Amino acid sequence: MSETDRPSIKDEETYEALREDGMSKQKAARIANAQANDEMSPSKKGGKAPPYEEWTKDELYDRARELDIEGRSDMTKDALIEALRDR
């Protein structure tokens, strides 16, 4: 997705770093935009959960089930990560 296909991100570098760490698009955007706002002071990293790449396939599958992601049973670990990040 290009920068023009999504809502305005005020701190692109922070947004990309958070996405690479496995954070959802929405949460990364909220944190990146808050980081760019002088009146707010969020931490650079959200929760303490490790990036999806460090999760087992079973853990990813369980999270996908919680979010009711369709087709999860046929997905590879990489596909599960992508589907979770698109949420």
C-alpha cells in the first residue's frame, strides 16, 4: 500500500518501524501521529508483545481465530502474519 492509499501519517518513520515490529496498521498510525503531536507523549513501542515473527504458527493461528480471519487453517506462518497485520 502506498502512502497515498492510506490516511495521513504524520511520522512515517515511526509508523514503518512499528509495522515492522508487528503492530496493526491502526495502532501504528495512532502511535505515529501521537508521537508527532507535541501535546502528546506516547512511548515508541506499544505493548510488550514480541513481533509476530517470533510467535509460533500455533500462536498466530489462535490469534487469527480470535479475530475470525477466514481461511486461517490453510495459511502458512507468513500468510498468518500478513493477515494479522492487515487487521
